[in-house]
Amino acid sequence: MKNDFEKLLDQRMKTSSEIDKLSEYYFNLQDDGRIDIKDYQKTYFNKVHDASEFASKFREYLFNVPVSVAVDRWLHLCKSNRNIDVVLADVKRLIDADILPTKTANGKIVDLHCFDMIDQSYQVQCIRCIPGVTQEEAERMVETYLDFMQHLFSETWGYVRHEGDPDRIAVADKRLHYEKFIDFSRRLSQRDSLIAHLIYFGDCSMSNIIELRVKDIDLPNCEIIVEDRHIKFSPHVIIRLKDLIASKKPDELAFTNRTGGKVNRSRLYRSFKNAGAKMSSPTEILPSTLLEKK
């Protein structure tokens, strides 16, 4: 009786034989006297081998290119379709925040190899958490960062990854597009904007959020607990929530009105309606709108 190895060897030989038969059949089928299929086969194998060698050398070279060189090339290419002064300001802030690192703490030049190891989704979240940056500025800086990463992805034939925006990916199935939500939320008060974020990103009802208590917020894990569900949020949302509840006790409501009472539903509806009317393209938005799927 044959052992497992011998059975595997027989199977591979059988498979190889079947491939040879299929190749012969295919060549006979295609050979109409006008082209030499076997010549194409040889050329194809050679080209694939050459491309593989080139790709290996290109990758080795690429990862030694300083980040600053890649940024400089991208800036020259984006002059025609972006406000270059705004882009330059964004790039400077991204460098200062170490989102686009050009040198290590020891003064060593950072090369593109670092982007093969960096978690880009985490970097995008870090941009939204930069102190002193408004929501509008943060979204523009995220766009600048992602544009640069898309440029690197295209220029390097995919050797430098491009992962996209985790916030946009999280709400890709929402009827209200991410860009419209941002336009809407920035026209709300800080409290109401945070309520809108928790509804939109967490699929929580308005009642769940206005009745949320401090003890149901897990800051270290970036979660809130609603009806026994642990709902995870982006760090920038939790940071805002942390600031809101800083002086509150565990049993207190996270969101309150000016007198410390529960948020009035009618006032929240009116706040949403007014913000929607001020959007670039005025849109009626209710708390339930933030939950709607495509």
C-alpha cells in the first residue's frame, strides 16, 4: 500500500500530465498556420522572468528612496489641480505631527520602506486627533495624506500600499454619504455634533445616545455599551467624548442640557434641521437619516 507521500507524488504527476495534454490540445486548436504558439510561449515565459527580476530590483531601490524625495515629486505634480499653498501648509503640519516622517528622532533620513510597515489607517486616525485642529482642517489634511498615498501607490506599481480612509470605509453602506455628513456635522454645536457622530458611526438610535451614561463608556477600548452591545468608535470620536465627560460621575448622563438635565428631543431635531438647511447643498437631516442604509 502506498504511503501519503507516494499518493501525493502520483497525484502531482497525474496533474502535470493532464496539463501537458491540455496545452497540446490548446496549441493544436489555436495553430491555424499563421502564428507560432510555442514561440509565444517561450517569449512569454522569458518576459515574465525578466519582469520578475526587474520588479525585485525596483522594490529594493524604491525602499531606499527618502520620503522627502517622494513628497517633492508629488507636490510638483499636484500644482495643477490643488491649491498648492494649502497643500504645502497641510504637508508641513503632517511632517510636524510625524504623520509624514522625514527624519527619525536621531536625525536619520526616513525612506519609503517605512510606509511598508506603517498602519495607514492608524495614521489617518492620528490626523483627526491632532490637538488644535478643527474638524474641517482635519478632513482636508486627511484628504492631502490620502492623495499622497494614492500617488505613491500608482507611481510604485502598488509596492507602497494604499489602504483608504477607515471612517469612510466604516460608513460605505450609509445612504448619507460621508462628505455630506461632515458638511452637516460641522454646522452643529460641539455637543450635537458628537451625538450625530455616535449615531452615524455606531448605528445607535437617538434615544440610546441621549440616555448614555458615563459608566457605559469604555475609553481605553474606544467603545460605548448600548443594550449589551459593545460598539467601537474611531479614537478621534472617543477623545471628544472623553473631554465631554471629564468632570462627570459614572451614573451621570454623558449628554445634558445647559441645566444638567436630559437633552430635549425636540431641540435636537430642530438643531439637526437648522444645520441641514445651512449645508452647501441644503438637505433635511433627522437623527433617523443617519441610520439609513443604501
